[in-house]
Amino acid sequence: MSRRRRRSGIRRKLLIAALLLLATPVVAIAAMRWVPPPTTAFMLQSPVQPVRQQWAPLEAIAPVLAQAVVASEDQNFPRHHGFDFAAISDAIREGGDGGPQRGASTISQQVAKNLFLWPGGGYARKGIEAGLTVLIELLWPKRRILEIYLNIAELAPGVFGAEAAAMHYFEHSAATLDANQASRLAAVLPAPRRWKAEPPDEHVLRRSLWIREQMAHVTPSLNDALH
């Protein structure tokens, strides 16, 4: 076989491998529009094993939890297309001013990260996350994005999703969460291995109160996005 033919064969194999690499997340994300993810990258990487998680469809989760999570994590969720550029700009400005840095990740970005990636920062991970976020927003309605987030977010060490967390903290189903309980679950989302929904410390109580105040502002636009 000539050198030219060998090079052509190598290029063809590399092209096929690249296409498969690109197609795999597209197929997986497309399938998860209807099929619950069997696990996530974050569950596999959890230091607490085995993890606890039980899938619950959105209609089996109290609406107040969806409202609390959006109020806490991503108030522009009903309106943006995966990225909240105003929040990103604010975070960059506050960091540049020497103030405490805050996260600007949307719920869609967090779904992409939790499903496929790893904790931490870095430009490479952020770039991959951005591409996955675009796919998720293109292939899933807002209702599905929120449904998956409520089922895969870590809410206590090794406890993922609303149903497992409701049983862990309150000993009842996610369907019967009240606004107080929902806001406390949402309050621990930034650091579920440090904060607890039950018993809540002063920080969780303050944050849950703020979340309940914000829920009224996000509920109308959230209801529109989910129907």
C-alpha cells in the first residue's frame, strides 16, 4: 500500500471517529427528550456511593419546588435560550471590581454539566458545556429541561433529585412538598454537601425566605413556559 493511500485511510478513520464523537451527544440528548437518563456524570463521580435517586415526572413534583428552584437559580429561565448574558455580564463586572464572584450558570447549563461533565472550571469544560447547552435548548422544551434538572440535581450528599431529597429530609414524596420545604431545598442547591434543608442553619433560613419572596415574581412567566 502506498504512503498516499495509507494517509488517506488514516484521514478517513479520523473523520469517522470525529463524526461519531459529535453524533453521540446529539443522539443521547435527543433520546432523553422522552427517556429518563439512567445516570449522570455527577452521580458516577459522587464520593458517596451508592447514590440515591428516584425519577419523578414533573406532574408528580409539587409546583412550588419548580418555582423555588427557578427563583433561586435562574429567574430568566422562562425567557433565555440557554445563556443569561445579563447575569454573565454582572458576574464579570463584580469579579473585576474585586467583589465576591457569583455563578451565572443557567439551569440549562447546569443540566448539561451534571449530565455529561465534571465539577470545576476551565475553558475546555466551559466550551463543551456551552455546546451541550445549545443542543439541549434546541432539542428539549423548557418543561423537559426543568423536569430533568429537578431529577438530577444533588440536594444532599449522594442524594439526587426531588423525590429522593424529599424522602431524605422530610420523609414524604416530592408531590406533597410545601412552599417552606421547597424553598429550603432550593436554598441548598449551590452547596448541597455543606448546607442542609433539614435542620436548616441560619444561612439556609435566610436564603429560603428570600426565595419565597421571589417565587411570586417568577411564577407567571414560568407557568407560561411550561404549558
